[in-house]
Amino acid sequence: MKNKQELHEAIAEKTEQMDDPNFTSGPPLNKKDGIAIVVIALICVIGLVWGFLI
């Protein structure tokens, strides 16, 4: 495991990279991603309701 100084340096480096205007965080979400998010959310809600009822 890195010591605290190395960890702070790594965080500072990554923060500088993310602050760069040319930084791309990845491809944008598409329709399939949205559908997957909704399906997973519904499964979670159904699981919570089922857990309270049983």
C-alpha cells in the first residue's frame, strides 16, 4: 500500500488531469445504457418491496 504522501500526489495528478479542458471522461450514455439503468433500478425496487413483504 502506498504511503500518504504518494497517495496525495497521485490524487493531485489525477485531479489536474480531470481539470484539463481536453479531458474526456468516456463515451456518452446511449439508449441501451438508459434501459439497463431502468431495469436494474426496477429489480432493486422489486427486491426491496419483496423483502418488506416477506
